[in-house]
Amino acid sequence: MTGISHGHGERLTLLTPLLLLTTRSAFAEGNSSGIIDSACDGSFVQTFVNASFVNGHYWNVSVEDRSQGLHLLTPRFATQCGYTFHMSYNGMLTLRATLMSCHVYQQGSDQVLKMVWIFYPKNPLENISIIPYTTRCRTNYIWARREILCAENFREVSISRSSPNIPDVEIQQDDFDISMMMNTAQVWKIFFRLNNGSRFEVNIQQAFQMGYAVNSSDSRVVFRSPYFTNESSSMMIEGTMVDVIRPFVYYADRWSAFLLDMTTACPVREPECTEQDVVWTLPRILQPLVLHLAEVEYKETSVWVDFKKVDSTTMGQRGYVLTQTNATTSLSVPWGAEGGFNKSCWVNWHFGMEYIINLQIQHLWTDDVWDLTRIMIATKGSCPCREIRLQDDVCTDSGFAITMGLFLNGVSIVNLTIGAETFTVCDQDAGGLLLLQSVQAPCRSAEALDYQLHQQLVPWSPDAFYLVLEIPYSAKVVEKQYLVGTTTHVYMLAVKLVLLDTEAQYYITTVQQSCTRNDVVLPVAYGMCTTSSLILVVQPGSLDSSTLLFVGDIWLSNDAMEQMGYTFSRNATHFSISMPPDAKGLTIEEVTVSFVKYKFQLRLVDATTNETNFQLSVSCQFPTTDVVACFPNGTVAVAAPKGHTKPEVDLWRLALRERSCGPVYVNTTKAYFVFTVSSCGTSRTIEGAFLVYENEISLQKELLPEESPVITRDPEYRLKVICRYRINDTVVISSVVQARRGPTADEQLVPVPIVMKISRAGGPLMLQLDIRLYKDADYTSYYLDEEYPVVSYLQEPLYFEVRLLGLEDQSIEMFLENCWATNLPTADSQPRWDIIVNSCENANDNYLTVFHPVPHNSSVPFPQNVKRFEVKTFVFEMDIGNDFQGQLFFHCSVVVCDAVNFDDVCQMDCIPNRRRVARSGPSRGVAYGRVSSGAVSIFPPLGEPDMRSDERRQANAMEARTATGRCLLLLCCFLAIAALASAAVCVARLARVRHRSVSFSW
């Protein structure tokens, strides 16, 4: 083979003919001592220098020709002669040549490349190393008719001398003077076809000076050039830039002449880096290399890494994916996959990695001009530094499983911070479990800390590893937050990992992770009322020590509860708080003339966020007996006595200073007033350490005549009301006052009711009771809400059912305490007809209420919480008459008792004896509630004569005649009184009336 080289001190060199061989093995000559190694793959010869030696030296390398001349491998020489340098990120140096490179020659059955490496130590005290090295490749490589290599720094095409003639469409016959060339002993010329259609001719020496190189052997001619020269052009093919150069090499001697098309087209496109992969897309066929696209027949497409072919099995193991269409070929390589190089780096002070991989794609095809074309395209995929996080399931059923990495081997863990505690790695067991050591404690296993830290190798990248940190939700370092109004906890964990790489650089990886779990067990509250206290019993559910108890803005510590008069107790499942009605922190929910309803509201507050997660409350009524009651929230209740005057005082005409503030209820002996200290003309003064509020109840007199009043028959009535409050006292005044008419004079107070509430973000949830009116005695169908008011007739029974909802507990039972009917929707209105009294049928009713048993079935899973009874409507006929017509509303108060251990309130006569057992332990208490039905319209019976209506009409007529006579008598009396009017005025002036003033203080 004839080799041509040119340059400073370089000379024309004669090379031995190249053989058509394939690489089998490589042999090294020279004292390399493990520093230098080599390999032969296909048509490539590769030499490797150990990274540890390269890193400590400056170096250069020269190649030796067959005349023992040395040629320094400068970048220009490497490009012209087919050499490529590559430095991997692990520091290893690679020198790659092809079998067609300059000064690669045949010696016997081997292809030989001789080099001289010179290493200059960075330490000036060390000696310079000169290492001659020879690579011998025994090959049996089968060449294609046309071989194209698109290397990183040059492009090369070699063609067999037996190639077909150049088609007429490319070079016309008059392009060359063939006869003139044949008369020359030996002629080499290169003709460039330019992009504008012109042609440019140079000889071999001129071409070399321009950066090109031409070599030949008895069987092949090779042309080599750099990218983007003046003679090349660029074009876009399938979205990829392709650099094209069209040289024609002419060779002639006395006996033969060749004109070869050496056109080369190489894609210039680097791979793209996505979040997960390195993707390299190229045109499948390069049009400048074929004459007719329709005649192209694809033979093979293969993937190479570092100029070593990767078979399909290995591609699958590494995760490589090769995708081809008629137009493009696309190769996808996972980030960090085997075959590439990883290098640690940092991004925004966080640990990251760069990924580099040297890829090659080789196509083989035939067409109507060339028997076989082989093109290999090489590139370096380089993805910039980025933080690497392996995504995995981090929220398990039991805790966190956090994956951190990837990290390169050689990176060491400086410390690990979990929450607020910092650890170092003190040891590692055979299974990859890392043992941790805190600052205050000796080396201990992860089990002792409830933490698990594992080091795992990466299957597809053996030079990397990652860490898996497992922490249960119950660990102290895990923060927990309750989402108000749900059954959800959010668990939060913060982890910081500090690393040190081989170049003494520190890296920090942080993880902020949260997990959501539906694991909240809501608290359950039971309330009780005694004659002297309110009691709230709470089953806390999943609440723990991070929950604080508050009343208003007061934290209920042990000292605070003692100072406020609360009694706190706790066992394994419940805690309870009891307090008297006058204790601090209670609010007044309702004030009437007969009772005051106090409310104790407990807030369950998250200690971390200070948010109120739950509100639990209990309300109890306590009777009032004082003439004047001054309440902490500024409400005043007064029972003004009638007294003994002649004539008697009309209590409905009593009023406060502001005359519109009259009594809210009057009976035969008292008038009841309810007002606030800021209303009804109440005055305020300060007496020492007290605020004094004062008002007065007086009689609004009737005077005659109204225009110039001189006569009154009304007595003098004045009742002074005084309330005294300590100025520096602290009270809770948040309350709702509802004034309403009280019970009748002969009405007895019902046992104090309790309302049990649990408040969440969605609003208050009352103790749920439901009353249903059924259409038949079998209780198969009941009236829906939209069917009210229900029409019924006297003498027809009504079938009611009362249900307790939401408490599915076999250990409690609901009983009907009292049931009654009113003609207004409010349960406290008058008149009132009793149906059930103290859990028994009303003994004063001739038509007793009938209780019906409740069977256990699918619609009634808890029969002890359901009561059914039948109301006889004859009671309304007896009391009112069968001409009664109007609406009735039915009301029931219920009591919920412990089915085993009853309180005194549950010891009622009509509760079965087997229920009234002696107490065997502490009771869970008793809870009350009340429920009302919709309207029931009652009409006289259908189809029956009214036997008593005539008698009643006759009685009404007699009463009317009597009333007429009374009116005539009153008229005569009035005339007599008018005649004596003047005398009455004098008598009135002489009258003396006593003045009464009564004051009360709180």
C-alpha cells in the first residue's frame, strides 16, 4: 500500500498492502508494565493508558513508520491520519485508530501499529518515562465495497478499486482528459464538486495542505477529511444536519486509470438528554450516498458502544431500545446505564451526576450501484450535571421508605440528619445494613433506633449505589398533622445527607417527604349531669400527647384545672372532666325563669399547629330559686312577686325602666323578667372594686281620664334590681340567651337534660334522634318528610317509632322518658297532652298508650336503641271534644343508659326489673336528648253522627244569653261611677300608698 503523509519533518512513507482480515487478538511489545493495554475490534485498533498513571503525568505520543520515523500525534495529524483520542471520566486515556490509518502496516499475518509514549511527571522530582509500545492485530475483517466512518474528529471513506464506474449523472465524459492522464507515468488528482455546481481540482500535495488525506493499496483507496471545510456543504435530512463532501479521486499510470466517487455524508447531531434517557435520532438513509432511494435494501442496523458491538441480549439487559422507521433510526439509553460513565457533580449544593456514553450506530445496505455499503456513525452522548433521585414508593403501610441516590462508588457518607438528630455511619453488616451512631450514643444498630438504612447496588450501573431509609410513622422524628374535618393524618419527614466524593468535594442531598394516611379514630364523647356538676367523658380515639385540652383560650394544665375547680381523671381508655356550674370557663347557653343552661366546651388543639381539631361540649340545666339572679355573662333574671295589695297588681303591666321591657312569663304569684345589663334602661356605677348595675320594675298605671289623668285604682309597685360585679374578675361571657315562656304553675321540672355535641370543621353534630310515624301497626312503611303534614282522624291510632342513631354500642340502651303532644312546633308550648310519663303510659289517660316490641332484623340491627308505641287519639276527643280540628306535634325526651350499670335516673318504674341491677363498677353515665315530629292534622271522625254537638250548641247559646245580661249590668254601674267622678278625685288626693324597694346583689 502506498501511504502519503506530509508535514513538519514528516515524509512520504511506503506501506505494505492491507489484507482483508477480522480482528482476533492483540499482542503488546515494550516495557508497559501494566500501564498500557490494547485491543482490536473489527477495523479498529485501540490503545488504553491506565488512569492512575495518566492523572499524575503530562504526556505525548508519536507513531512510528516502517522506516522508524516518528510522527507526533498533534490534533491536525490525528484528523488527517485517522486517530482519535478519548479521555473517560474515570481518567483512562484511549487512542483509537483504524486499519486504514497512517502508519498502520502489515507485518506477516499481523497489522502493526508502533508507538512511543512519553510521560512527564507533574512532580519535578520524578523521572520522565519513555515507553515504546507496539500493537499487533491478527484480523480477518471482511470489507464492504464501500466503507464510511463518521468519527468524532474526522470522516473517512474507503472504496474497493474494483468499484463500478462513476455514473454519467455524476461526472460527464468531458470532465476529464483521459488520454492526457494516461500519457503520464502516475497521476493523482482530486476533483471536488461544490454545492453551487462548480468543480475544483487539486493534486495530492495541495489536498494535504488543505487538511485532506488520500491513501491507497492494491485493493482500496481511502479519502479522509475534517468536518465543515470550504469544499463541503450542509443539508437537513429528517430534521438532522448532515455535512456532505463530494470528492472524486482520479488515479492513472501507464497501464490503468481509476475515477472513484468518494462522496461522504455524515450526520452532525448529538444525543438529547431527557429526564430518564439519552436519545439519539438519525436519518436511516443519507440521500447523497445513494442514487435511487427505491433501490435501497436494508441489511442490518447494529448498536456499538466504545466501538464494541452490543448484541440484542445485552441491549435488553442494559435497557437499550433501538427503534426504526422508514425514515429514521432512534436509540434510547437509560440515564446511567452500563456502557457509559458516571461522574459525581453538584447542582445547587445538592449531589448530582453527569453521564457520558460513546455510541455508534452501523448501517449496512445494498442499492443499484454498490454491492454493499457499511457506514458507522459515532458520537459522544454527554448529559449535563443534574440531581439524581430514584423515585420509588415512599409511603408504605407501616412508614416511610425513602430512596436517595444514585451515588458513585468511592463517595462516602459524612453524616445523616433525620428530623433534628444527626448520625454518622459507624459500621456496615454483610447485608448492606448501615449501623448509625449519634453524637451522644455509641455505635448501635438501626433496629435500636427504629430506623433502617440500607446501601444497595445498581444492577445496570455497577459503579453506583443508592441508599434506602426506612422509618415507621410512629418514630419520634416524624411530624404528624391532623387534617381538620377528616379522618386523615399527614406524616412529614425531613432528611439531610452530607457526602464527600473522591475529589474532596462535599455534597448535600435533602428530602422533604409527606405521607397521607386515613388512620384517625375520631373521639367519642359521653355527657352526664348531676344535681351539682357537669361531666364530660371522652374516649380520645387516636389522639395522643400532641393534643392539648383548652377551654376558650385557657390551656387546661393540671394546675389550671385545679385552680378552676375542675376534676380530671383518666384510665386506659377514657378521660373525664367534671366541674360545678359556677366554675370558670363555662358559658350560659340559655336562661329562663325556671332554669339556667350551662355549657362546657372543650377544645382539642394540635400542639404543633395550634389548630382546633375537635370541639366537644356538654350542656346541663340547673333550676333557679332566687328572686334575682345576676349571671357572669351580664344576663339578669328576676322573679317579681305579686305581693298583697288591694286591688291586686296586674303582673302583665309590670315593666322595667324602658317600658317596652315587660315580663317574659307570668303565673298567679310572680312575673318573670330576663334582660341584659346593657339593655332596658339599666344604669351603671362604680363602687370601689365593683361595677353596679341597677334597674327598677314598676307598674304601668291606668289613669282616668287619659287626657288629664286624675283617677287611678292601681296600687304603687316598685322593685329595685341591683347586680354587683367585681371589676377585675375574669369570666367567659360567650353565650346565647333565649327568653321564652316558662312552665305552668303546677308543672314539675323534668330531670335536667344534657345535650351531647361533637364539633368538627363541618359544624356541630348533635346526638342523633329520629321519630317516625308509621302507616300501619306492622311498622312496615313510614311517612317521609315531604308527606307532612299527615292527615289523621279522631279515634284512629297513631304508630310512632323513636330511634337513636350513630351509637352502635351493645352496652347502651335508649328509653323513652316522656312523650307529649302540643299544638305548636315548640316542645315547651301550651297546652300540652302527656302520652308517656317517666317511661310509663300516662296514668291519667283513660286510653293508655300501647308499647310494641321491636324485633331484631336487617332494618333494626340494634333493637335496644329503638322504641315503638301506639297513641290513642281518643285522649284528644275526651279533653277537647270530637269537633276538635287542627295540627298536633308530638315530642319525646329520651334517656340513654348503660345497659349493665344504671344511674339513678335510669331506675324508672317501667324499665324492666332485670335492667335495674345493682352497680358492679363505675358507670359511664346517662345521656339525654329530645326529638319532635312533623305536623299531624287531626279531623273529626268520618261517617259517624256527632251525638254531643247539639247539646254543646245549646249550652253555648245559654252562655251567650248570660253574657248579654252581664253586659247590661256593667253599663248601669259605669253610669253610677261617672256621676261620682268629682268626689272620687278628692278621695284620691287623700289616699296614702306605701312605697316598697327591694335590692338584691350577686
